[in-house]
Amino acid sequence: MSPPLTPEAHNPGSKRRGTAESGVVLVEFVLVAGLLLLLCFGMIELGLLVNAKLVLAAAAREGARRAAVEGGATAGVYHKITEQLELGNIHADEVDIRISPARAAYGSAITVTLSYDYPVFMPLLRSVFGATVHLQSEVTTRSERVRGP
């Protein structure tokens, strides 16, 4: 009876390490892995940017609602906007908050505008978009306050 044939018996060079083919595989892996990591971190950065925009929009909406009920730019409005920004992990001192007009008559328009410069974290994206991306959210509503303070 003859000994069983193994894959090495058919290809005697398969046990050798460090062949040129394995070097090519390593180079291909490094190139593809680098591109995949770049794509992955770019998607994370985009997700953080969209999150910041959503937080800004929610804070402007909450501030406009409070301004409509209170009749303008009061301490409660600024507190509500600051609270919403902090919940979204955005420091309120980095956001430009504008409420116009400061006092509104019943039925008149009140506009809350929030502006924020989102810092780009990835160095490669910084070279494309710059160090920051300007985000702005504006909400206009009607004043519901009937009487003065």
C-alpha cells in the first residue's frame, strides 16, 4: 500500500516562507486596510458633524418655543438653549446665540439663530474642509405672550 498523498507532495515549494507572492499580499493588505480605515474614520467624522447639526436644530427649536411662550429673550430662554446644547455635548460658550427681537408683542415673529463652528478632528479632512465647518440653525415662531412681565 502506498503512503497517502498530501498537498505538499503535489506542490513541494508550498512550505517555503517569504515568497514574492506573500510580499504582494502584504502590500495589498496595507493599501486596502489604509483606505478602509480612512473611510471608516471619515464616516465617524460625518456622523459627529450631523449629530452636532441636529443638536443645534433641537436647541434652536426649544429656545424658540420658550421665547414664544415668554415673549422674547429672557433668562429662561437662554437657559433652555444652554441646557439643550450641553445635553448634546456642545459647550454653550462656543455657540453664538441670537434672539430677535428681545421683546415681542403678541403675534409678532421671534427668531432664534444659533451659529457654531464644528471642529474637524481628522487631519486629512482638515486639509479638505478647513479646521472648522460652520453650522447654523434658525427657527422663527410667533409670540404667544398676551401680557407684559
